[in-house]
Amino acid sequence: MPTKAFAAQSATTPVAPFTINRRAPLPTDVEINILFCGVCHSDLHFARNEWGMTVFPVVPGHEILGRVTRIGSAVTKFKVGDLGAVGCLVDSCRTCSSCKSGLEQFCMGGAAFSYGSPDKHSGGVTYGGYSENIVCDEQYTLKVPANLDPARAAPLLCAGITTYSPLRKWGAGKGKKVGIVGLGGLGHMGVKFAHAMGAHTVLFTTSPSKGDDAKRMGADEVVISKDPAAMAKHASSFDLIIDTVSADHDLNTYLTLLKLDATMVLVGVPPNPQPVHAFSLIMPRRNLAGSLIGGIAETQEMLDFCGKHNLTCDIEIIRMQQIEEAYERMLKSDVKYRFVIDMASLKG
Ligand code: NAP
Ligand code: ZN
Ligand code: ZN
């Protein structure tokens, strides 16, 4: 089925109209008419080939939410008219130890991500959510709680799960001091989740103007990371720090804020390697870790947690045609706090 989309044809050309083909739903597939798609910084990294792994043309977008329009004959989880959502994962082998333990993102056969992955159906690559519709196996399609505003819920599919998962794994909760580095798409959800989980939540930001918003979202304290005296006050005091920064920055200044045996988790992916001084980890014994989105069951758990706590993202709605402008603002850390594309704009 020919489908309207927006794609980047090369690292140096803007994301622009493009037609892709979607398969007709197979027995276990769900077809979703996309209402909203969030704009993740990874979309920008990919469109501009900043990680050197993009297959062009690329149709970005992995914060996909819409209405089910058709279902395959064997689908049981969805009916036509339901809300459905697709995040970063659209398929995996389902049999390896990672898949069996709900960690499909680490599938040993290679998970299929929403865009730029080999597509076993078309023989080409997968195309993401900057498009009219998507067809996805029901096992990789998520349910959206009815009380959540659909536009504000869309970014939960990546920004939400990517911060929820490490906060859960490393035990954010009552009695814990948790730092979130960067108040962008991921960071603002990190602040909301850490607060909702009961942790003492501290935001590190390079943008003093974001302080009031961070407090409204649940930060107990806001630290301007460019102020060495303000940073020094928190030396060796954190149980957990989640670093969401997309650009080159000094990891050591945050590592030294961890207590004994505490962990800093990288979720942001700066384009270049970031040097770590051994002493930042040695004294006192500290951990540096990384985390990638979350598995399908945990993504559903996160959405249900958001339904229960009435948590959604702070967004600015844009038209598909404004995508390059949105990318430029993202590069200037000027996002309040996630751009979401109203996909109706694709039609006219
Ligand atoms: P974003 O909305 O652009 O937010 C990034 C934030 O980082 C900015 O708002 C800014 O916050 C801070 N920042 C930017 N430049 C900085 C600098 N030079 N020094 C210190 N702080 C800086 O991006 P996002 O969509 O949240 O994504 C963040 C990163 O996570 C990206 O690299 C993305 O590819 C990656 N990501 C990873 C996963 C995963 O599974 N691991 C999933 C999704 C995204 P302040 O203004 O508050 O300083
Ligand atoms: Zn993302
Ligand atoms: Zn697998």
C-alpha cells in the first residue's frame, strides 16, 4: 500500500515528502492510522547520520500513537477503533534468552527497530512514524490507557520508557537521591518518573530558564551544571544519576557526585566518545552503566503506570512540514519539552 511519509534522502538533505509501501496486515498484524508521532533526538542523529549507521532513505519516528484501522485474522489484543501505539521495537526473534526474559531490545538475533532495521517482510528496511500509517505485529503494539491525552502520551513510547526502565532497574524510590541530567524530551520524563516513584529528585541543567518548569514537574532541587560551586555541594551524595545529554559533555563532573557503589546510567548518546578519568570511578567505588529503551512488557507497564498516575509529556505540537525547524530548536536545547507531529498535517 503506497503511504505518504517524510524521509531524509542523505545526511545533508532535509527531511521531505516521500512515498513508502506498507504491507497489508498479516494474520497477527495491526494497522494503525498514525495520529501523533513524537520527535526524538535519535531521529535527528539518524537523519543526519551522526552515528554513522543510517541506511538512506530513512523515515524517522518511533513515538507512534494512533487508531487501529485494520486487524489480521488472528489478532486478539486489538479491535478496529482502539488506540494503539508503537515504540522503538517492531520485531525480534522471540526465542533467544533476551526475548524470553522481556528484553527484546537486546535480542541476540538482532531486534527490528521501527526505522532503519532490516525488514523481513519487505526485504528492505523498516520505516518509522513520520508517515500516515504503520503495520506492526500485535505482540509489539502497545495499549494506551484511555485517560491519557493521545498527543501527550505519544512520546512515552521512547522518552518515557528510556527513563522509566533504568529508574526501575537501579531502584529509584523513597529514601533515594536521584539526579537527572538534561531537561529535554527524555530528561523531563525522568524528572516526572523519579518524583512519582518517591525519590528525592534533582535536575542538572545547562539552561537556568528551565528551573521553574523542572520544579513544577517534580524536581526537589535544580542545579545549574555550569556552576562548579553548586555542583560541589552535591559531591558523593547521589544513589543514581541518569544522563540524558545528547551532546559532548564532561561525565566526570557528574560521576564525582555519586556515593559509594552508586551508579550513573548513560541513556543519551553524544556523537563522540566521552573521556572518563579512572579516579572518578575508583574513589569511592562507583559504577558507570548504560541502558537502551525497555522491553515490550516493561513499556506496557510504564504506560499503565502513566495511566495510574496521570502522567504525560509536556509537548509542543508541530506540523510535519516544520520538522527541520524543530530539529534546529532541539540542537539549541530549546524544546518545551517534546515536539509532537500532528500527522493530519501530512494530508495537506
Ligand atoms: P533533547 O530533547 O534534545 O534533550 C537533550 C538535553 O540535553 C537538552 O535539552 C539539554 O538539557 C541537554 N544538553 C544539550 N546539550 C548539552 C550540552 N552540551 N551539555 C550539557 N547538556 C546538554 O534530546 P532527547 O530526545 O531527550 O534525547 C537525548 C539523548 O538520548 C539523545 O542522544 C538520544 O539519541 C538519546 N536516546 C537514547 C535512548 C536509549 O535508549 N538509550 C532512547 C532515546 C534517546 P538542558 O537544557 O536542561 O541542559
Ligand atoms: Zn527515541
Ligand atoms: Zn531474540
